[in-house]
Amino acid sequence: MTKSELDRFRAILTAKVAELERFTRHREGITIDRSADQLEEIQAASERALAVCNLDREFNQLRNARAALRRIQEGNFGTCQQCDEEIHPKRLAAVPWATFCIRCQEAVDNNLDLEEIQAPSHDLLRRAA
Ligand SMILES: [Zn+2]
């Protein structure tokens, strides 16, 4: 990767980190409002759950973007952290904070999916029966 390419990714990632920091700071004030109205309280609880879920995703992205900036500094940006192959430039253009090449990412995603889908679906089946 050329220096100008690296500079471009650094600029993209720096902007991304700034944007995510703004988001997550904004959301730090998720508070629990006690409401007399039960329906309102249920609604507030589901909104809170959604906000926490979004926040979780944003924190993850923030961590990944910061890690990518660190990799630029350390000189191993664009290298898969799993197999040491180069991450495809098209993939980096779409996901500048990508940690893995597409093959390793798919393996990781598949493993996660299996764990995430299998556990709750058993629960659902039991509840439905
Ligand atoms: Zn890989």
C-alpha cells in the first residue's frame, strides 16, 4: 500500500472515530426514568434496550476504527490479523476498519451466527410447544 493510500485511510478512520465519539458521548446519558404509567415504562424500557444495542454497535465500530488507526501507525494496516494475507483493497475501501480478510471474516461470522442462532431458537421452540 502506498503512503498516499495510507494517508487516505488515516483521514477516513480519523473522521469515523470523531463521528462515533460524538455519537457515543451523546448516548452516555441513557437514564432510567421512573414513570407512573406502566405502558410508558414498558415503552421506555424497549427504547432503552434499542439505544443500548445501538450504543454497543457504535462502541464496537469505534474500537475497530481505533485499532485500524493503530495498525496504520504500526505499519500492518491492510493485513489480515488471522492469516497475514493482504486484505483486498475493495474490502478496505468498503470497510476501512476491517480486521480480517473476507475469507477469515466469513469464518468468524459463521461461527458467531451458529452460536447466536442456535441458543435462542431452542428457547423459542420450547416456548412455542
Ligand atoms: Zn485472513
